[in-house]
Amino acid sequence: MVKELYKERVKVLTDIWGKILENTNVTREQVLKILEKSYEEKHIKPIRGFKADELYEKELISLYVVGKDGLGLLNEYRELFDRVFPSEIKFDNAAQLVIENKPLEAYEMLDKDKSSLAKTLRLIFIEGIFSFKPEQALYDALRILSSVNVDEIQHTAISFARFYTAFKIAEGIATRSIRDKLSLEAQKRAIAINIGIKYPLPKPEYIAMIAEKVFTVSPKTIKKIIGS
């Protein structure tokens, strides 16, 4: 079941699929415009870390995941998926290879591109936070990637682990399960133990940025928790 915090987001993405299926000849660029317009109308903020580039392009991963995992449309509308979501299908295939403990094959499939590897992790991450698949899958993927003796792969895993930790703490602030600095620090360390790799824990400003920009938590509330 989708968490309360993400129900409106998943509903908006589901409604976008309704619009797409009214015109299955739609292009990727048209879908991108529909996505951006729908988010703005419903005051949904793109899921993001520090980088603010290609926010809606990255949100196509969320739309793909809802269409494939949430609505089960892939087999019936394969041609549509192939045409509109070719990148996301590649990320999905690479994710399967990573989970099968074939990280180098995945990296080759992604043309040894760090950005594509990060988007592959984002796909696994989105499946988890939307409750379509266990979040344990992301922990496993991060461990597998961090064990590969390739700097670019290890760096991507470490960077994503830091983002994930910041995101989950921001999520806790938004749902009020984290109410003070003590519980924040405890949760930060618990997440790090669950992930099980060495990485620098996120700084307060990273957590604050996600809490404000993604979950629209007030700066006053954030300061009270992070600065208490």
C-alpha cells in the first residue's frame, strides 16, 4: 500500500496515465509537458537532491514506475512504452542486472555513464518509496555497486546512499516521525546501518533542502528540528 505521504503524488501520476491512454500516439516531449503541468497544478514538487537540472526528465522515472508496477500497463502498451520511455526501460533492465549481482554488465549496458547509473538507482528507489517493491532492493543494489572495484561505480553508490539518507530523514520530518535532533541523528545512523556501506552522512543543509523543496515543510519547522 502506498504511504499517505505519496498518495497524492501517485494519484497525479495515475491521472497522467489516463491522459496518455486517451492518445497513445503521444510523444515523450508531450508527456513531459503534461507531467510538468500536472505537478504544477496539484502543487507536487519533483523528487530531487542538490542538483536542480532535468527535474521533470527525472520524474519520468516515477511515471514509468507507476505505469509498469502500479497499473501493470507494460505488456498491453509495449509499443507506447518503447517509444515514450526508452531510457527508463534501459534503466529498469540495468537495475535487474544490478540486483542479480551483475553490476559490470549493468554499467556496460548504460555505456559506462555515471548519470545513467544514478538514474538506475533512482528507479529502484522510486519503486521502494512508492511501496511497489521492498526498499531492501535499494540497500542490496548499493552494497553490490559499492563492492565493485571501479571508482565511478563506487562514487555513484556512495553519493546515492547519502541522498537516500537525507531523503528518508526529510520524509520523517514531513510525517512528524522525526521531531527533534536526537531522533534525527538516531534515524540517520539506523539508515546507515541498514544500507551497510561506508559513506559520508548527509549534512543538515542537505536534509533541510529536501524537506523544504520536495515535501514543502516550513523553514521554521525544519530549523526547530535540525537546529534543536
